[in-house]
Amino acid sequence: MEYISDRELLKTTLEKMGISGHFDSLGLQFHLVEYHKGELLVAPFKPMDQLLFLARGRVSIYGLREDGSSFSVYLAGHSVLLGDVEFIRKEPLPFYTEALEEVLCVSLSTTRHRESLEKDVRFLNFLLHSVADKFHMFFQMGNPAQPVEEKLVAFLRDLQPDHTLHGMKVGILQLHCSRSQLQRVVRKLCEQGVLEKLGKGQYQLV
């Protein structure tokens, strides 16, 4: 983890993501922080004392079973907020969040600002929507009764800003399916004209 002391980049990022519009509180101190590939942003043993707005890069949220194997929970990208549930619960969650590539975040200390944030109606409304969106996504992507085909279309339509599948591994982690299942679905949707192949492992919703 590395703090980036670039005021102009911070200002530009805040404006581009519209972060300040989520708060009524004054005097909030935002910072830019960068995480390297493979680095943990969140862990059960690591107190989450900040809110992290993902400005660039992707992270994988996963859990560990008793035998040491992992299971995917969520693949998050641009504009996702990390630390919202922890802010409400005031304790860590039993999940890990790992950087899949170089990740840039806007950080806001909840230790420093908790008192004002708990009285900030605009922020609490934003927090409610953030948590609700996560629960909706968890149900939609993790519902075993929903066909992989429907999950993929919903993922590209509702969760991917560019409506593009960036690699089979991304789809497997996000949709909780096997590679062969995903390949069959992608091939079928391409034949139906629902997806367009952009390159190796790259498919866009038409």
C-alpha cells in the first residue's frame, strides 16, 4: 500500500467520480492510495478503518474454507465502495479483498470522521444504496437456480460499465461456474447475436 501525494490527481479523481456529492459533511480529508497486484485491501484480521472508492483497477473478494481452499464472492471494479458494511457493523467481515492488478483508491478515514458521518443523511443514504446493490448482486450472481446465461447477461448489462467480459477467468469468478459452462454459454450468445467477440476472451454485449 502506498499513499499518493498528488493533489491535482486527487482533485480530478474526486470530481470525475462525484465522490464529494455523496456527503454533506464539511472538512472531510480524502487521500489517494495505491495497492499492488496481489496485495490485500481488506482481510478478517485487518481492521477496516477507512472507506475505499475504487478509482482504477479490479479486486477479487473471496472467502477461505476450513481446508484452506477459497471461494469467490465478488469481482469488483471502478466506482465500487469498500468498507461500507464494515462501517455499519463496526467489525471486519470474514472475507478477503485482493488486488488483481494495480489498484488506485480514494480513501476516507472512518476513525477520524465517524462521528460526522453517522450524522450525515446524504452519506447514510448513499451507504444504504451501496449495501443494497451488493446484496442484490450477491443474490443475482450466487443464485444456483438462475441459468449461467441469464447471470452473464445481467452481469454485463448491469454491473460492467463497458458491458464487456474481460477474459474467461473473470466470468468464472463472477458467475460461479466452470470454464466449460461459460464457454458453451458465450458461444451460444454469440451465435444468437447477443454477444460480439472483440478478441481472445473478450466479449461485449450487443
